[in-house]
Amino acid sequence: MKKLYFLSLVLGTAFTFGQTPIITAMIDGPCPNGYPKVCEIYASGTVNFALYSAQNQTNANTTWGATLDLTPLGTRTNEYVYIIVTGGSTTIATTEFPSITASNSIENNVMNLNGDDRIRIINTSTMAVIDQFGVTDLDGTGTSWEWLDTYAKRNNGSGPDGGFTQANWTFGAINLFDTGAGTCTGGTQLQSIVPLGTFTLSTNSFNAIEGLKMYPNPLTENTLNISSAANADMSVQIFDILGKEVLNTKVVNNTVNASRLNAGVYIVKITEEANTATRKLVVR
């Protein structure tokens, strides 16, 4: 029952939003010491940040710590706020990302993270997880969600997630920022590479694959059929109910070999050209 509830939460929150903070981007910068390190948070509706705190998990640690009270961010309505680490020189962040200002950001070591680390927002009084980036208790090194010297951006129309849902994120290539990125290195401003402040609650580009069909569901054999009206090239990521990617492949002749999937419930993320869609899949 708990697993089914988690899955319904994952799928349901992709389309419904309340007055809540949503983690929308993570940056591991190219400047000295890996600065700027940035966590972008979108205040969906009117959010009183005095109700919330941020916590992190680093490396292989299994304890959430470095709790940061988000009260200084005040009350925000449909705005972006930021947790940053810049070594005390906030101009490192504001130069690379002009949308970051002293008034909409907090500099704190809770965001002193690298590409294998996790961060979450909790309700301070209840400890309920509001949104999370990264798999709990798992060092992200070598995983498909690693964000070393690169970025991760939440897909439009998704979140918040009470547990990490990788299908709701797009990732830059590992070490993307190591060559020619960042004005601090004489390169390209980071905002032009990964524009912050662009997340939208609109689902126009999310679940917008016209005529999408996925069958059979429940799946009892090894072949999953996927087709669309455009019949363009499609790729598929399949995640278990804990958010772990278990299959990443192309759709070939409108089919996917699903023989690696054990019996259970999964989230299928389908990408066709600029559009994405998610579906629940039951394997028996």
C-alpha cells in the first residue's frame, strides 16, 4: 500500500501544485572551489518560507544534516529564490546568473555540495519532506543523476516530489562546465548555458506527445509497445517507485525490450523530439 501511495504521489504532483516550494535547478559551478554552487527554488503560490528548512546529505552519508532555516527568504509569491555558496563573494553568483540578488538568496554551506550529493526541503515543524533532489542514502558518483561540474534542471510541469523522482529532471553532461564555461574563467556566462528562472508550472511541453499509446499495461510479456501520431524517434527511461532508473533505451519499431523489468510498478518517461510524457506501468 505504501508503494502504491508513493507512486500516485509522484504522478499526481506532476500536474497539481499548491502553495509550496519546489526545487527547480542545481548548479555545480566552474569557478575556483566549484563556485557558484546554486540551488534554485520556486515559490509556487504564496509561500511563507518561515515554515521550511533545507537539509543536505553528502557523499555516502546516510544522515540528513546542515539544517538551514529558510525564514530569511520571507514570504514569496510565484518567485524564484536561491541557496548559494560562493566563498563569500556573492558577485560570483550574481555575475553568472543576474536573476540572483542579495535580496532573493541565502549563502549557506547547506549548499556546499558536489555532484554526488543530495538536498531536500522539509516542513520544519513536522519534518515532512516537501521536495528532494538526489536519492536518499546513496552517493551519486557514477549514477545517472550525477551532476558533477554541470547542472540539473527540473522539467516543466513536474514536482514537488516527496522523494527524488529522476524522471522529472534533465541533466547536463558530466564536466560540462570544465571547458569554456563561466565568466570567472574567461568563458561563457553560465546563464546562457543553463538559464535559471525559466521553470513553469505549465504542462504544455510535459505530457504533450500527441496520440501517445503505450501497451499492454499491465505488461505480462517482454515487449512494451509505444507509438505516437508523429511516429518520430523516441527514447524511454523507466524508473522504479523509489526513483531509481532501471532502463534507458530507444524505441525501435515502436517497441521496447522490457525483459529486464521484474514484477512491480514503474514510471515510464517517454521523450519525442522536444516533448516528454510520463506513464505508470504495471509489470506482472
